[in-house]
Amino acid sequence: MNTSPTLQWIANSLAKGTADRKNLDNLFPAEAADEAQRFHHQIPGFGATPLRRLSALAAKIGVKEILVKDESLRLGLNAFKVLGGSFAIYKHLQQHHKKEQPLSYDEIRSHKLYPNGEAMVFVAATDGNHGIGVAWAARELGYQAIIYVHQHTSRARIDAITRQGARVVVVSGTYDDAVRQAGADAKTNGWQVISDTSWEGYEEIPRWVMQGYTTMLAEARQQMAAEGIRQPTHVFVQGGVGALAAATVGYFKQLYYDNPPRFVVVEPETAACLYSSCRLADGQPHSFPGKLDTIMAGLACGDPSPLAWNILRDYADIFVTCQDYVAARGMRVYGAPIGDDARVISGESGAVTLGALLTMMQPAYTALRQKIGLDKNARVLIISTEGDTDPEDYLKIVWDGRFPLPENQ
Ligand SMILES: Cc1ncc(COP(=O)(O)O)c(C=O)c1O
């Protein structure tokens, strides 16, 4: 019987407040977000995803606002991840161009860069969504992609990658093993790795990936402004290797430097590398051992991205781990809205932040709520980072009630 608590949390004792902003300025200079937006807006058919305002749910659980960025509608790819991989490929190609004036999207597509047909192969390891994004972007820009997945990746996720024209290589072990294998094969064959996670000596591309995600955050800012909301008081974001969380924390910290929202980073209990790094509190990223067994496929990562960790260590407020049934409840609540709230189709990794918020509003978490001022005045921004990326598993949870709450909840 599983007797672990529903949710565990820890306050970040290393958070810096406002002192040294070197890492922040280095990773998230204001121009980078503008450049990412300019690039993404050149993509044919590109549009902002909706910001859903779940007012009835907010009133029911006792906060002022719940604002949800719904990434199930991102470029027809069902997840936010394409924003990072596409921007990194674009920046990499621009770097080859080496001219003052950047090539436009159409110029890159027309193969002005490699007029003699010189081919470039892009390689990525993935839990699913990053690979779909890289495969999509490589094909859009006229290049080949090879995507590495681990052995437990579902058929639906592999098929979604091959539909984007990429070759898929299945690696035994976990996501972290797939990352290592992709890196080794790329080195042997002269391919270019487009990784969302960083390691020593490999930081430029993961930085661009994180900067690419800021397009989504800039959209959220503009959408909040259009609704007359100046800024969120709390931002909940889910963590795999931490790149999304770092982009979110970094972007909003830059934007609201003197009065930032409280940042809550949420992970599965069985793949909690960021939470563990916070708990060990020596300032270093630490790997999380084990099989990383969770329904939250996109968050099943044991090795934090060091580049991302540096930002989270300095500016995240709270790290949280959750049981799988917390994510499953989030999916069901999104799928069965109350009042005039919109329905959001949210997958396991997408819905865990709402699940965590719902759990935190229970009496057992009063101390946590007090610590971060999560009360009736809170305007909470959450990102539903994916839709039903595994449609069969989605229905098993939302229709058939798999991963129910335990009796005592
Ligand atoms: C849907 C979804 N949400 C969140 C994440 C977490 O992103 P990161 O690995 O950058 O922490 C992922 C990663 O693949 C994902 O697929």
C-alpha cells in the first residue's frame, strides 16, 4: 500500500531575493524574449494559445483568480515544447549564416544557407513532446531529425514523432539514458544535438530552448494585461529537467523584479530531481535515482539541467512533489468545468500544477499556504503544458477513473 503523503513541499533556503542578477541577465536578457517572439510569429499559422480564466473554480477553492495557459492548442502539436526546439534550431542556423542581418524564416526554408544541398541532421532525446517539437521544426525548415526515446515511451508518443517525419531510435533505460545515447551517436556521426537539458560544455542550445519558451510567457503577460490583470501573485510550474520552470521563473522575475510572484515548482514524487536538489541545499543540482516511474511522462527526468537549476536555486520559492493521483485529479477537474469556466484538455504532465493547487487548498496544507500567502486574494497563473498527448491513457484517467484519490482524501 502506498502511504506517502499526497504532496510534500520544501521552501527554498537558497533563494536570493534581489541581490545578484548575473545568471538572470545572462540567460534571459530582454532582447531574447523579443527575438523569440519575432521568430515564432513568422511561422505560418502561428497564433497565441488561449489564457483560460477559471473564475468558478477559483471561487470554489478560495482564491481570487485561476489563470491557465492552455498549451494543448500550440501549433496543432498538443504541447508547448515546440517553442523551444524550433527557436534553438533557428538560432543555430543563424549562427552558421554569420551575417549582420538575420535570415528570415522564408530564407532559411528556401535553403539559402546551404545552397549546395549540404544536409544537417538534428538529434534530440525526449519523453515525447520535445522530440515532436524538434521533428516538426526540422521538417518545417527542410532538415532531417532523429529522435531518441526510452524503452517505456508509449506507442502513441512514438507515432506522434514519426508523423512529423523523424526517425525514432528506442534506447533501453530511462530518459536520461536516451539523452546520453543521443549525445554519443551525434558525436560519432557529426549530427547536431538539440537538447532541452544542458551539461558541462553544452549550454548554448539549451539556453536558446529556454528562451524559446518565453514566447508563451510573453503571450500570458499580454493576455493578462488585456483582461486588466497587472500581474499574478503566484505562478505554478511543472518540472522535468527544469528548463520550462527556469524559463518561467526567469522571465517573470525579470519582468516583475522588485515584486515578483511566488514561484512554486511541481514534480512527480518518483522523479523529483529539483526538489531533491533543493533539499540537499548545497547549491548544486543532484540526480534523482530510480526508475522514474510516473504517469507524468514529460516530467520523468532524474537529472536536472544545471543551467536551469542555477535559476531555480536562486529564485524559486517552493518545491513540491506529488503523487500520480494528484495529476489525474487535475486532468478530471480541467475536463469537467463548473459554472461558465472553459473546459481544458490537459494531459498528465500538464494537469499536475492544477492538481497541486487543489491539494494545497486542503486544511492539511495551511502552513504552506501561509508561507506563500496563498489566500483569497491570490491570482494564480498555471500552465497546462500539454493536451491529451497519449489519448488512450487520457480517457482511461478522465472517463474510467484510473488513479483515483485514496479513500481518506
Ligand atoms: C508536457 C510537459 N510539461 C512539462 C515538461 C517539463 O519541462 P522541462 O523538462 O523543461 O522541465 C515537459 C517536458 O518534456 C513536458 O513534456
